Amino acid sequence: MKPVNTEKAPAAIGPYSQAVCSNSLIFVSGQLPIDPATGEFAEGGIKELTKQSLLNMQNILLEAGTDLSHVLKTTVFLADMNDFAGMNEVYSEFFTEPFPARSAVAVKTLPKGALVEIECIAKKPCCSSHELEICDGSGAGLGRRGRSGRGGRGEGEGRGLGGGSGLGGGRGGRGEGVLSGGTCGCASEAEEAAKVGEAD
């Protein structure tokens, strides 16, 4: 599990991370409508507040190397269900089809007396079950890491900026890519898994 932190979203106000990455998933903590530049709630009503919460969530996802188009599920907490229509109007401007799953609930109170709080679960655009694409932080891959081979002549195809092959039961080399604009932990997690396999 790897924490995600950015100055473009409010700092955590308790013993939690802004988000955490686990394998291919990113879990973003509930985002209050706090402007990170001022440390105060955004000015305005439910529409302006919803926009700020979603901007905070978006900035955290970008820091993790993904974006709102890769959100799988959101949960919206409202202090007053009468604000649902205003929240929904702004929410619809941030997401396009296929829309993520969503729950929207009214609660008695929210931290700091907020009117809205939004959390989400997203996926990294670079992960699949068979190959690893190098993130550039915008969701577009710069290359792919081939799977390492095993056996008498283990050979892995690197389809990034480099490639290699391992002989005599070794693992194939992996293509190299460049990470920029984000802090996706896919590459390091894959390398850690490879080390475990090589020790077997």
C-alpha cells in the first residue's frame, strides 16, 4: 500500500492519507470543499462547494497517475438531501459515460460543518493482468513492460524504450519507460514482485 499526497488538495486533518494505492486501485479519502490555497471552504453554495470537492479529488487522482475517467465508484455525503439537485448538476459536468457507480446519502453532520464530502475508488490506467504500461501521469502510456519469461531460456520482450532477454533459467529483461507528471507505483510494485520470483 502506498500513500498519495499532493499540495493541490487539502492536507489530511486526521490520521489518514489523502489516498492510498493498492495494486491497480486507488482509494481516495472523502474530500471536503476546502480550497487548498486558503485552507477554507470555497465561497458559494452547494454548486461551488461540490465543484471544489471534485477538483480536490481530481488533483489527488492526477498525483496518483490517473484521472476522473478511471473512477469506478463514488460516494457523495450531503448534509441536506435538498442539495442533491445542485450537487448532481455540477457532478455531471465532471463525469462522462460510462459513468462510475455512485451512492449519495444524507448524514446528520459532516466534518467542519461542511455541506458536501465526496470520496471515490479509481483504477490506474496502466495496469492489466498481463502487461504493465508506463504511466506519464495523464493516463497515456509511454511504453509497455513485457512480461519476463521463465524456464531454460526465459525471455521477456520490452516494448518500452529498451528490452532484453535472460538465458539459462533467468528472467527476461523489461523495457524501460519514463514516469513524469505523476507518482504511479505500478513499476516499483512490479519490480518488487519480480524480485520475489527471482528468489524462488
